[in-house]
Amino acid sequence: MEPKDYIVTEIEGEYAYLCEIGGSAENKLFIALALLPAGVDVGTKLHYEMPEYTVIA
């Protein structure tokens, strides 16, 4: 999978919805918060590069 940038659009319990920055709002990714960096909240921008997510400053 190629590197991509996401934004956290929603958090439900232990899961987050991620939307690709510059992509379609319909293509949401549903992922466990345990796989994301600590302190992630709605509006946090993330960079995904195999196999981890990092916060974009």
C-alpha cells in the first residue's frame, strides 16, 4: 500500500473513522484506536506509511 494522508473525522468507542485528505469523503477507513498514535482526536491529521501511522504537524 502506498503512503497516504488521512484526517480523523469521527471517533466511536475504540474505533476511529479516517478520511483520505484530498480524496472522496465517501471513502472512509474504520480503524482501531490502538493502532494509531496516542492522543489522536477528531481533526488529527495522520500520515500512513507501511506499517504505521504518524501525526502530521
